[in-house]
Amino acid sequence: MSGVLPRVAVFVFASVLAFGVAIGWGQHLSQVPPSGVPAEGLSSQSPGSPETASLIHLETAGDLDQFDQADVVGGSADDSPADAAQLIDSGGFPSYPLPSGNPEPLGPAVFRGGDFRTPLPRSPVWNPAGPKRVGIQIGHWFQGQLPPELQRLSAGTSGGGWSEWEANLLIGQRVVEMLQEAGVEADLLPATMPSRYRAQAFVAIHADGDTSGALNGYKIARPGFSSIPDADDQLVRSLYQEYGVATGMPRDADVHISPRMTYYYAFNTRRYQHAIDLGTPAAIIETGFLTNGSDRSFLTGRPEVAARGITNGILRFLELELGAQQ
């Protein structure tokens, strides 16, 4: 399938928004008022298995540095973090102090030790009165405008002539439109998050890749160091429930949920300035494999169907009326 028309739409849309994102996006989002685990469970997810050892899994959504054996690091962390006393007050709601913007390079020693994987201090769920707000991040979008702390962020996967950000944008812009039609205030976010972003839900949209082209299906995860794990778990469950129904796609094996998903940079309030703040329910979805012909044809040829699944999952989580099932 050539995908010419969808790609033209992507480039036109991206060109129109480029000026706004580059010049006025931060100003626009500064006006935002402060404000599910997979069925097998997050703690049971092992990122490697004999069945898939021969397939090189190219998870590109997560943290910035490509360090050796990142996907085989396991273990759990203390759920009573020592940094709870560092919380500051932000309009009557707990917030995490901004880091320096120059994080230590993320190698195996940093990942395995210190407080990298320590859960963030527990927080209330950010849910002020008024219209609901949702952030939809387009993975790898506006890669050329990253701040210094994100300069090593991967450009994402590709397949069949498509870059990942193009497929992500096709879906994400439709999710925003559907949410707005349902009365939700929805923000379309590039790779560079606003500092300390808050919303009633945040979903990062990505597409996956592997070198064999054999893997297919979707998967969803929440932050491994969540400050609101129960709310995050419910968001993941809602997305799983609705995305599978809407798309008919198979669910990828949980062994492919890597630390680059569960410790995704936009979740990492402790390490990065450009990340969600405490109390924001969050999830990352790999909508399918761009390196698989069937998944790619679906994601680029019928993005509105994938968008409907994501939208319905978010609306279910927010306990709003679901859009029409398609």
C-alpha cells in the first residue's frame, strides 16, 4: 500500500504546526492550569525470553542513552523513597523540584543503582474541577528541537518508507480531534514535553520495530516509578480493553515491554525537566510494529481506527461517555 495520501496529510499538518510549536507552543501550554498494568502485572514482565531471543527487538521509545544490556535489568525498588521531603508546593499540589537539566549519562551503573528506579513520592491524583485535560504526545516528533537534556533521544524506528513520527502523528492528531469532540481539552505534544506537565491523563504514542519484521501487535505500559500506581494501572487497563476491541490487533507479548517503556523519559520527573509532574496518570502505547507489513498498512492506512481505540480507552478511564465503537 503506497500510503501517499496519508503521508501528504502528515507533512501538510506538520508544516502548518511547525511554526506554532517552535515559537508559541511553550507559551500556550504555560497557560494550562496546575493541576493499568498489563493483565500479567508490571512486576512479572521479564524483557527477554527463549522464544524471542533470535529476534532483535528495537524498542526505541524509552530513555535517551543506548546502553548495553538495558533490557535485561530487573528488580524492584523501595516504595518509600528517601526524597519525599524534597517535594515542593505548586499551587496547593505537591510537585517535584526541577532537576538541573544536565543529567548524568545513563549507563548500566546509573540504571541499576542510585534512585533511578526508586518510585517517586506518593501523590494525590491531579484532578481539579472543570473540563478534563489530556496530553497526547507524538513520539519523536520535532526531533530537531530537543533541549540539551534530551539530545541523545532516539529518532525512532522506520519501515516501508515511513519514519515512526509520521505514523505516530497520523494517529495522535486524530486522537486529539476525537477527544475535543467529546468535550476534553486535549494537547498535542511533541517529543519535548513542557516542564512539569499536568493533565488528567497523559498518553505517549509510539510505533515499534524489530529487525526481523516478524513481530507484530501492540502493547501498553505505565511508569515503573509511578507516584500514583493505582491510577496508572487503571489507565493501562482501560487502554488495553478499548484498543484491542477497536483495532482487532493482537496483543504483543509482555516480555517485549522493556525498561525503555516503563522508564520512559517523559515519565521521569526526577531526572528530566521536560516530563510530567507528580499526580498525572500516564501510559505509553506501542500501537503496532512499523517493521511489520500488516501492522504498518493498518497504522498508516487506517489511523482513525487506532485513534478510536486510544480515545475510547482514555474516555473510559476518565469515566466519560465512550465515542461510537468502530
